[in-house]
Amino acid sequence: MRRHTAALGLLFTVALAATASGATTKTVDIKDIDFSSPTTRIHRGDSVRWRFVDGDTPHNVTSRGTLRFRSSATKQKGSYTVRFAKAGTYRYVCTLHFNMKAKVVVG
């Protein structure tokens, strides 16, 4: 019985550590010529996935600032993901629709 209790305790500890240190991915939809979230807040090591769901309208995700990222120039379907390793604010736009602006805040 002690062995089972100790094994269960170890398994619980490992599961908690994995959950606490596990990176997550937040999703931003690109639809109706807009980003679904003007500000996406994540932790260091997390990712943001942009989903292109605006039908036949092409879009892209292009960073403005020091961290450089850019999806394909004219994407209509699928997704694009970036992992953020450093804290900071990362602004991005769709260069095809300059009114589409948003940011990722990494804490």
C-alpha cells in the first residue's frame, strides 16, 4: 500500500510540474478584415496561432518592431504560429489592410 501511495504522490507531483511549466497557445482569428483580439496576453514561452478564416480575402501577419515574424504574404486558409521567448509588447499588422493592427503582450 505504501508503494502505491508513494507512486501516486510522485505521479501527482510530476503532473503538477508539467502543468505549471507547460507552454500554451492562444488563437487569434482573422475574420471580417479584423483580428479577433486587439491585445493577446501570454507568458514567456507561449505561442500565438493566427487562424485565417476570412473566406476568400487574403491576409498576412507582419511584425512591427525588434522581433521579426511574418506569415506568407497572402494567406487565405490555415494558420500561422509564433512562439514568444522574451517578455515585451509585440505589435503586428496585416500589410494588405493597414487598419488591421494588434499586439501580443508577453509577461
